[in-house]
Amino acid sequence: MSGVGKGLGKVEVKLRWDPSPWGRPPRHLDIMAAVFSAADPHGRPAYVVHTESRSPDGTINMSRHSETGLGLGFVEVMVLELDRLAPSFRRVVVGVAIHQSGGALTFGDITNAGVVVVSGWTELMADDFAGVAASNAATVAEFVRDGSGAWSLREAVHGFDGSPTAFAAEMGGIGLS
């Protein structure tokens, strides 16, 4: 939290998963964030941030990226500076998609997958994707700005089946408020 009554400021979404077994194609998961305007908080995203991009104002970006899951602990990290987002944005939905280049994979096929959202040293939410084991993508968190400008987190783990591109375009409406 960035202060009493101020809501969330800077948060990190961290992702982990085990690498593929020896001789198998790499397993590649990606964090993405869809940013929605106050004028259309449940429509099409104003923009989407993922591995190959960052937000136009630099408030959302990847600080760590893995294409294999190799490494210790959380191998992919997205930083969201919610308190710096323009007032014209009201909602940010964060999701995780599995690349399907090595064959069809779901979260049930990925060992030791997990996501955590932290603000400083405070863990805000954590999930192991067990509830969406049959899906190949999932929303994990929804950040919403209230009338006073304070940001809050709603845990929002909901599965999706389809391409990562379709997921990025539709993730703001998947089972969320």
C-alpha cells in the first residue's frame, strides 16, 4: 500500500514454472496486462503490455522475462506503477498465457506453476493455477481505481482457451466484474 487511504501504488506480478523435461520443447509462459479507460472500463483495452512492449508512459513494464522457466524462484516479473497511471485509466487486468508453439499445453501440463502479486514485502495474492488446470491462459488479477483515485486489487483467476492474441483482446471481460 502506498499510504493509508491511498490504495496501491507500485505492485509486482511474479510468475514461476518448471522448465520442460529433457528433450522436450521449452515451456513459455507470459504475463500481460490490459489497461482500460474510464470511458470504457469493460470494452476493448486502451493498450496491452507484454514481453515485447511496455506502457506508453513507462508505468507498466517487464523487469524480468523467461522463455524457458529456467532460474530460481519467480523467473518472470511485471512491474505496475498504478499510482502513476493517468486518471483517464480506471482498470488494469493482468493475465498469464501459455505459448502453444511446442504443442497444445494447459496449466495442468505445467509443473510448479504459480503467480504472486506483491506490494513491497506484502503478498497481496498467490495462486497455483490448479483451478484453471484445463485452460491455456488465465486472468489473475484486476486492479480497479475508485472515485477517490485509490487503486485496489481484486483476485480474479479465471481460465481462457484460445490464442494468446485473442486472450489479450478479450481478457478484460473474462468472468470479471
